[in-house]
Amino acid sequence: MPYYHMYPFMGFGTGILWLIVVVVIADLAYRLIRDGKILAPSKIVSSKSAEDILAERYVKGELTREQYVQMKEDIKKSN
């Protein structure tokens, strides 16, 4: 007796298994893209202003007060 007669749903079950794998991978990719963990080129651009970024750097201690004041004046001049 041929193998496929003994287990008639073997092919169907394997197909369902692969369908589930594909759906899970697609869902994972969708969630990563939606949550921004995979960056699209449009999300690379920061929505913060130059003054906001400068203030954050000053608060973190990356800039001295003199550097902060000078850079802030430069930003105001360029606007």
C-alpha cells in the first residue's frame, strides 16, 4: 500500500504548518516596522529642533556653558 494512502492528511498538515510559519514571520515583521524598530528613511530625520538638541547636550554635560551660549547664539543668527 502506498504511503499517501496510510496518512491521507499528511500533505494538508504540512501545508498548514508552513502557512502558520509564514503568518508568524509576517506578523513579526509588521510589528517591528510599525513600532519603528526597523527604521524607514523617513523616520531617521529628528523632529527635535536644534535648540532642543543643544539643550539636551548641555544638560548631559557634553558642552560647557560657554559652548552652549555660543552655539545657541549661532543657531539664532542662522534662523
